[in-house]
Amino acid sequence: MSENKVAYRLFCQQHATLPLFLQDWWLDIVCQDNWEVALYKDKGGKIIGVLPYYLNTYWGFKVITMAPLTPYMGVWIDYPSNSKKLESKYRLEKKIIPALIKQLPKVAYYAQRHPTTLKNHLPFHWQGYQQTNFYTFIIYKEAFENCFANFKSSIRNDIQRAQGIVKISETQDLDLFYELNKKSFQRQGIEIPYSLSFLKKIDHELKSRSQRIILIAKGKNDDLHAGIYLVWDDETMYSLMIGADTQLRASGAVQLLLWAGIQLAIEKNLNFDFEGGMMPNIENIFRAFGGEMVPYHKIYKGENILFRFMSALRNT
């Protein structure tokens, strides 16, 4: 194990505010042994900047890409508590981010979707990287008061209608949820990109840490309408996966499940990240919940001409 990994594991134990998807135990599962981390230390030897990454192989080329079921992975900075001025934060970022980039291995292609906390991509731009905005919707805890009233009227109607059709309950049946989740991909003509055995590894760890809940919506005849898989860290709850029966979508079960998730986030005093919003049909629903449209950076660079060509053809 590299010195950086050893130091990072200790860093993770000491920083409760580090996002879930950057935690060492999460990386161990989704990346197995194929992850590493760049670190930046201040003059006193304290780690204040990190950049974990997934080192993969594609067609025999080394690449840095996103790990399965991991919406965000990239630069995270532990800003000093006295760093109030924006100019001071930007100056710190200008120092930390290039130092982290310098530690990245030489690869044919680099692509990471960085956490929403990274607002400044200029240091990457100056190093020849390209950037595009992705978007998610987040209801911040400061906006929880009367948040139901901020929903689009059609969403409120969907929720109220669904309350008369389905009942929400918690389940520990991961197989059942996985089957629902598969149906959502099948509806789009896409094969589900992770196996049940892979999901079980993540679920086991999340469950042992009390950082997940699976909710399902059942009709009066016990027919399964939809399910949602929610995970959280010390700051935010994420709608990591949703599954629904295509034939029963009109019941409004998905909207009711999302509302149940938001209510749970309110109880735990956590932000609620819908974790997505790029597809038009999904954006319509998530936007209607009245959350803030939050950009995050996909930063990429193709050193190999083949990967530059592929990147131009599709947003990977």
C-alpha cells in the first residue's frame, strides 16, 4: 500500500465532512485495489487537499475514469476555518489543485466528475484539461421550511394521488430492489451497469454503518410500483438509485418515494441531493421538486488521439 493511501485512510477517519463517495472504504469496494490518491499538505504536514482517483485499463490503455455507482470523485479541499475571504480561497485553490494534478500518473485518458464543492476548474484549464458542466438538483437544509409548498403543483398532486394508491415501507430485500432497478434501465434500452453481487458488497458496508435505507412502494394487492435506495454522509442524503415498474408509473409512486426521502433528510438535518438531472425526462421531475440546480465539473483530457476522438463523439 502506498504512503499516500496509508495517510489518506487516517485522513478519512479524522474528517467526518468528507463526502461519502471519497471515503477510503467506499473506494475499496467500487475500485477494489485500483485506486490511488494525490495529497497536498500544508507547511505543518497537515493534509488539506485530496484527489482520489480510479485507475482503470481500457483496450490496454491506462485511464482514470469514474467508478461504478459513484457520482462524484475528485478534488476536495479542507479549507481553514479562518478562510472567509473569497480571494484567500481562490489563492489556496491555485496552490493546491496544480500540486494535486502534478501527482496524477500519465494516462491515455482522464475523466472525473468532481464534487459539487469544487467550484473552480481554472487550475485544470491552465494545465490543458477540458471541462463541461453537469447538473444535479439539491434541496439544501436551509430551504426545508415549507419545502412542500415550493414543489410544482403537479408534483404535489402526484404525491397526494399516490398516497391513496401505494404504501411506503422499508425493506432489507436487496434482490427485490435490484429487480425494480433493472426495470428502469430496461425501459431506456440499457443494460444495468452493475451486478447484484457488486451491489451487495456496497450494501453490506452501508448497512453496517447505518448509512442507507431502501424504501419500496406497494399497491393494495402487494404489487411493486417502485423503490428508492438512499445513502448519506454527515452533510447530504443522496438518491443513489431508483427503480420502477414501467406499467405502474402513473401511480406517482416515484414522486412519493422522493418525498419520503426528503422528509427523512429533514429529520436528519441533511441536504437532499437528487443525484442527477441531465436526462430530459429525469430533469423534468427533479426540477419540479423546487431544489437548486447545482453545477458540477466533468473534467477530462485525452493524451491518446483515439481517446480524444472518442471524447469528441460522446460525453464519457
